Amino acid sequence: MLKSLSVQNFALIEHVSLQFHDGLHVITGETGSGKSILLGALNLILGERSDFSVIRNPEKKTIVEAVFLLNESFKNWFVQEDIDWEPEAVIRREITSQGKSRSFINDTPVQLNQLKELTEQLVYIHSQHETLEIKKTSFQFDLLDSYGDSLDLAQKVSAIYSQISRLKVTKEKLESSRSAQLQELDYIRFQLNEIGQLNLDQVDYAALENDFNKLSQLDDLKEAYSAIMNAIDQEGGAADLLRRLKTHIDKWKNADADLNTISGRLQDLIAELQDISRDSDRQLNQLEGDPESLFRLTESLDEYNKILKKHHFSTQEELSAYFNTLESKLEESDSSDERIAQLTSEIGEKEQELVRFSSELFEKRSKVIAKLEGYLLELLTEMKMEHSRFQIVLTKTEKLDANGGMTIQILFSANKGLELKPIEKAASGGELSRVMLAIQLVMSEKKSLPTLILDEIDTGVSGEVALRMGKLLKQMGKHLQVFAITHLPQVAAKGDYHFEVSKSHENSQTISEIHQLNETERIEALAKLISGEQVTDLARSSAIELMN
């Protein structure tokens, strides 16, 4: 609900601040007084593009601010847009003569598309010449589903269709990616087979390299170990020389502590040399020529080094990591197949749901068409359109969609003998105004609607028809907040709240003002609408009678 509206420095309006309530608000005023200007200011709040020519004083900003009372259903939108949530949403629009425009929701700067996304759920403006909405399939389905209490079912069908669409997009992407991977997967399998034959997790190729070096240089190794043993063990060798030296200095080791220490160190050297000699002897005894083992090692290492070089690696660890990566890619491919199969199954299940709920929705819609047609004709009869005819054509299509695989068309004829045509082509401006009023009344009785602003939809009607339209607007005001900009006393008299737009002149400037009328002022305003500038007692009596 629109709680308040403040307008500053906008066209003929210097400053105005208005408070609103539930029910029917009527706005009257002389032609040219500024009723449409007020609507233009509100359009800024609704996210329309700025017209900088409306800035009254170019040295000041033009500011339009509206406060809306929101229910909890809007909270998720605020959370998603990262805007502070308050049950009272303050929406502000500022424009300057320098061509700058800024929008705010609860003091958070927002883009125009965000502003529109919110406010189109809060306010709906309909004028006499507005036929776009009634042409929309979504609007016509909304009318039928509102009257038939099928809104929840229609929403479920639409949601299931959206789920199916998203699942199909995901599946198509996976299939496209899968197709591109098929050739790569063949090569991956070849590489896995090639590298897998090396048994990298079981064979230490660094140790094989060491064994190969031993076997390929066997004679040189034997000579080296023999030389070590001879240098240590032969007479006059290193061990013999150290033993002789130790024996010689041991004569005086008790006389000097340092010499005693050196004697101990010489003994350690002798023991170490003896260990080296024994290890060399053992290694020498193990060195045996094995041409077959050398051949096998050569083959294994050649294959290993060929694959290592092929993939531009230098270590066994790098090749093992690459092998694991290839295995992961293959597993991902297998999981991709599983995911595609899973999506196919989910899509099938959702399509069965869609068929079931769409069939149920078609039956519910079909059952209420005749009643809705009758009710709309009943409302139009009250507005002196008793010869009208309505026909709602609901047709099944071969392919299911967000509307449950159905098309809808509302056909209309305003007079006897005229053929039925699409409603937006069959009704004149005044007739279409009454039709839209009837439709809005039907919908307001069945669902929560945004604030409805009707811009002189009573143009072209008068007398008894105008009075009946006023009564219907009053009835509609019981279900939602309604604003009616009107020039008819029969309509204005039915308002729960009456605002008047007036124009005055100050210091060679024209100013538009709007204020809420009290009961006395209201009688005078209605009397002026009835009799013109010269208000008579009879006009005042008629005004009071209309109000009652």
C-alpha cells in the first residue's frame, strides 16, 4: 500500500506532501491544474526514465519520495538485492538540471531496473487509452486463474516448466561438453595404458638405474673394490702403517694425555679402514656378471626414459602425478555420463508431473469460463453495457509450456449484431475503460493486487453509467487501495478520501497544489463539478445526495 508521497520542485509543483490510506482515493481538479503532473511524479518512482525538463528550479534538485507498506513476501527480494529490509520501504528518486539521476530504496542506491522490478509489484497504473495489458496472455490467464482459484496450481505448473527448462539446459551443456571430450578420452585411455605398463607405484626406477650402472660397469667396479682392499690390507698398506705408528707412540701415551687421545683416534681409523675393507670384499664377492639381467634392465629403463621424455618430465614423481591426473579426468568423464543419465531421469519425472498438473489446470480453467463470462457481463450490465458479449477461448496445444500447454483469447462485442473480436480491437476507449474496471474488480475480489491508479478511465461516460462506475470503484476499494483521477461528480462522490488539485499564481509563477478535502470542502468541490463555477444550493444538495 502507498502510505505517503512527497514531491519537490517538479513542474508546477513546488512542494507537496500527501498521506494515503486503504480504500478509494479520488483526485479531482480543473483541466490543466496538474493532475497529470502528479502522475508523472509517481512515474519517476516507478522507474521511468527522467525528463529533465520537469525540473522547476534548475538550481535545486527535483525529489520524489514514496513510502510503501510491505508484507513479509517482499523480504526475500530485499535480501537477494542486498538492501535493508523494512516493512515500510522508502523509495526516492532525485534528478538535477545537470542531467544526473539517482534512485534509492531505504537509502541504498539502486539501478533503474531494480527500482522497476520492485515497484511494478506495488503500483499498477491504468489509463483510458491503455490497452497493452489486456492484450497480454499472462494478464488473461491471471484473470481466469484468479476467478477460478487456480493461481497456486498455475504457479506450480509454471515452476515445474521452469525446472524442466533449467534441467534441459544443464543436460545440453553436459552433452555438448561430453561430445567434445570423446576424442580426448580415447587419447587419455591410450596414455593411461602406456604409462600404466611401467607400474610406477611398484617399481623404483632410480634403484633400477643404480643396478644398471653396476652391471654395465662390472669390471671397473671389481678393479675399484680390489684396489681399496689392497691399499688397506697389503703389507705396507694403510692399515699396516697406522698399526706400526700406533705401536710406536703407545710407548709414551701415558706420559701425555693428548698423545693418549691421538692413539685412540688412530685405533678408530684402523677399525674404520678394516670395515671399509670388509664391505669392499663383500661387494666384490656379490659382483657377478648377468647378461640377461642387464638386457632386461636396459629394456625397462629405455621404455621408462622414452615415456618420461615424451611427456617432458624429469622425475618418476612427476610422471606419477600426471598419471593420477589422467585417471581423474577419466573418472570425471564417467561421472558426467552418470549425471547426464540422472538429468534425463529427472526431466522425465518432471515432465510427467507437468502433464498431470497441466491436465488438472485445464479442467479447472474450463469449468469456470462460463461463470466468469456471466459475471463480467453482469458487471458490464450495471454499467449500461447490457448488450455486450464475452467469449473466453481456451485451447490446448501439442507442446506443454509455462501455461500448461494452453492458449487463451478473450473475444468481445459491445453491441448486438457485431461479431466477436479480440477484446482490445472490439472496444472503444470508454467501453474498454468499463471492461477493465470490471476485470480489475473481479481480480481484486480473488487475489492481492498492488495499488491501482485509474487515470480518467471514466472518460466518455456520464449520468447513470458514471454513478454505477463510482459504486463499483467503491466496492473495489474494499479489497485494495485504489486511486481514481476523475472529472465526474458521480465517481468522485464515492471516494473514501477526496484530494483536489488546484492552480494558483505567485510572483509571475504558476503553482499546482494538492490537498485532502474535509467534508465541507468536498461538498463544494462536488457541487462545482456538477454546476460549474457558479455553485448553487441545488448543486450542493445534489453533491450531498451523491455522497450518501
